[in-house]
Amino acid sequence: MRIVDIQQRLQALGAKPVHQQRVLRHWVHALPHTQNKRQPEHWLPRAVRDDLPALDADLAALARLHSRHPAGDGSERLLLALADGQTVEAVLLQPGKVAGLCVSSQVGCAVGCQFCMTGVGGLLRQLGSAEIVAQVALARGLRPVHKVVFMGMGEPAHNLDNVMEAITLLGTVGQIGHKNLVFSTVGDPRAFAHLQALGKGDVRPALALSLHTSDAALRERLLPRAPRLSPAALVDQADAYARASGYPVQYQWTLLAGVNDGDDELAGIERLLAGRFGVLNLIPWNTVDGMPFQRPSWERAAAMARHLHRRGILTKLRHSAGQDVEGGCGQLRARAATGVVADGVVVAAPTSLRIKPAAETPAAAG
Ligand code: SF4
């Protein structure tokens, strides 16, 4: 379901734009329709009021809580069941300055990053814009959410229309500051073009770019179906958007021991990022059984961060949220599909939690 479907349903019942906005605001903020002094009978057309219970039920069915997985760092992984029985993950981020939520944009992912569990299964389907916003609505019923990062399952650039619709709603009636909406990508020309074309009145999100290496050949191996743009070309495009939007780029770098944590990469990062408007996030990889990578020591990761800092590259060393619960993106979902979601608080078991065969990867992934 897309947000426009909700708007059209309300419009067909006689709701004016102001009514539509109010109903959407209640949904996105997880508020009851009766929370204002003015009760629905004082402001909503009769036909809309009569439909509200059914509409609320349909919106609640977009994403239901399947299980909760709180971590020691205060973050909490959520496994969410969609109306068709598929599942996606969302993460309530570690409490900090801004209460954040990481959302999924697709069921599965076509990029096929070699270190990512989500990439293993391929792309199953797109999420509709309403399913993306539903993750925020559900999370706001658990905790405040003032920041939304699109770093969960999926490549947002491969579902651009739905992601941008969701970003627009979250940045308006959802009352999330534009710099706190973070569009994450492996680097896709169509996404860069779209972001650059956003006008003054549009909701302009901040940008995160999954870089992972300064070596073009290695990047092709690690991200086999990402667009074939060199790291230098990616940084050029991301930097141009950062300067246009006023928000620094968050360069994401999943650290894999012996793969992209060497001194050659330190020199490559300096070449790429010196003088750029951005921050580098070094994130030691979460170990996944059966994957051919190792997590580097925290000492090595910290030494890399110190080295880069000394050379003027703003660098942060981060834990992947909730790593002590189930590890990285896609693992909860994979375990649910095999009936082995461990250690979590299971809230409700959906009727169908199976992984379909991977769909053919879209051309955009190449
Ligand atoms: S890391 Fe992100 S882009 Fe890569 S396969 Fe996983 S979900 Fe897709």
C-alpha cells in the first residue's frame, strides 16, 4: 500500500486535504483520533468517521510486531510481520541525543553484499511507502522516534519512489527534522540525480553512502551488484549533494579483518575524504556463522579511527546496533523463516513466515 492509496480512500469518503493530514498525523504519531479537544464528530465528515475503525485496522495490519530483541546497549531489534506474511527488521537505535529508528525499504535486497545476511536471499519484493511509514508508526507506539535512517533491509535507491514518498510524509506531518531523515545508498546514479533535483520546498534528507573500501576492484567483489561507479566518483557525487543540502555525508565502512582494514585503505581513505564535507563511520562487522569474514579487533578499529583523526578525517567508531542480540541486518528474519528466533520476546506469530525463492535482481542493481 502506498500513502497515496490512503489519501485516495479518504478523499473518496469526502475528506478534504486538511482532514487527510489530520488522520495521517494521528497514524504516524501513533495517537488516537480522540486525542484532541475536538472529537472526530466535530471535524471529520460522517463517512470518514464511519470508516475509521476499518482504516485503522488496515494501517495496523501493514506492520505488526512479531518479536522484540532488546540489547544491552539500549537498542532494540524488532522483527515485523507484513500483511502478506513476509517479515522485515527495524531497529530502535541506542538512546542518544536523538531517538532514532532504522527502517527497512525492501523485503530482501538485490545488491548482494557478500557480508550481509539480507543480501544472501536476494530481493523478494518492494515495500510500499505506507509499509515504510508503518514501521515508524509502530515504533512510536513503543518509544519516541525523532530520527529515521533508511539502513535496514534493502537498498533505498532500488525503491526510490516509495522511499521518497515515505520521507516526504515523515518530514512533514511526521515532524521529523530533514537532517534526521537519512537516505542510505550503495551509490546509485538515479538516486543521486533525484536528490540533487529536489527543490527548496521539498523534504531533503541527509545522505549516507556505503563505501566500505577505497579499492574499486575490491568493491566490485564485496558489492557485486552495486552500480559500477568508482569510490572516487561516488564520493564526488555524495559530496556535491552534501554541499547542496547542507548536511554532511555519513560514509559507512563495514570493517572486515584482513579485507578492508589495512594501511593501504587508510591511505585510500585519506585520498578520498580529505577536505570532504562528511564523517566516516567505521563499523566492525558483526560475525555471522558461515560467512567467510572475520570481525577485526576493537583495538585495530580504534587505531584506524585515531590515525584518520590525526590526518583531519572526521571519523567515528561505531557498534552495529543490537549486535549482542542477533547480529547484523537480516539475521532475525532468516531465523524466523526457519522458526529459530531465539532470545526474543515473541509478540505474535504470523501465519506465514517463509522465504520465497529470490526474485530476479533488477537492472538497477547492476
Ligand atoms: S548491506 Fe544493505 S545494500 Fe548490501 S545487501 Fe545488505 S541490505 Fe542490501
